[in-house]
Amino acid sequence: MRVSSTLVVLGILGALPAGAQQAPTLPRMTNEARVDVRWSRDNSVELGWSLIIPTSLYLRTAATAAGGYVYRDERWMRESRYEVTTRFLLDPFRQARYGLSLGGGVGVTNSDGLFGDPNVLGERKQRWRPYLAVFGDLELRRTGGLTPALQVGVGSGIRFGLAVRTASPRYR
């Protein structure tokens, strides 16, 4: 009887979580405002906003919506872009002054369909084109709860972006 009660107590204690086994909490969701420039057969300038979701300690997934102007055939037209990207942080705990991350994802843009002939009502046909994006991201110093970041990559053209993210003191 005494052995079985000892086994029950050990089983209950073994099922309780130990402090050393708990994973650290994930950082909170953050936002970013961004300005992007893309160079391709039709160059564009865009303003955007992203919701950044921490997938793990080292991964950040961003859902981005951006809109701006694209230039082709000596005309400027409004266009929009939507992306879902994930980046891998090399320093998620802010141990270094600058934080490098590499990422990629998928997106769609309507910039191709804007330059066709309008229909009889004067509307242009919307044609969405999917694309893949690959980029490198360099976060600068956190200042006043905000972190500026520079982004360079390829996705619907060569792209350069400047982002300002909300940030916590502990995580990137």
C-alpha cells in the first residue's frame, strides 16, 4: 500500500510543470508603418501598414497592405499590394545594437492590369498578379518604443523599404 501511494504522489508531481521546462513567453503582436520603392518595368512608390505576429521566438510573420502609385508609359496610376511574409531573426532578444533578419513570402499586386484600355464606362480591368518575395531586413536601435528598419529584396521587382515598428525592450 505504501509503495502505491508513493507512486501516485510521484506521478502527480511529475505531471506538474517545472519552471525550467517552461518555454519563454512570445513577444506581443506589433505594427509597422512602411514606405516602399520598387524598380521593375513599372516603378512604384507605396505606403503600407503591417500587422506583425510572433510565430516563435525567432520567427515573425507579417500581413501587409500597401497602396501607392506606379509609373509606366509616362503615366502614374494608383495601385495596391498585399503580402504575407515571414522573417527569421538572428538576434530576437536585442543582445546586439542592430538586428539582422532574412525572410520571404507571397504577395499579389494589381499594377499590371491598370494600364490596359478602359471599357465603355471608363473603368480599367483589375488584374491581380501573384509574386514571391525574398528580402533582408536590418533593424536599427530602438528609440522611444519604436524601431526603424531597412529592407532590401526582390519581389515584384527590386525593392527597398523603410519601416518603423512598435517595439518592446526585450524582443525584436
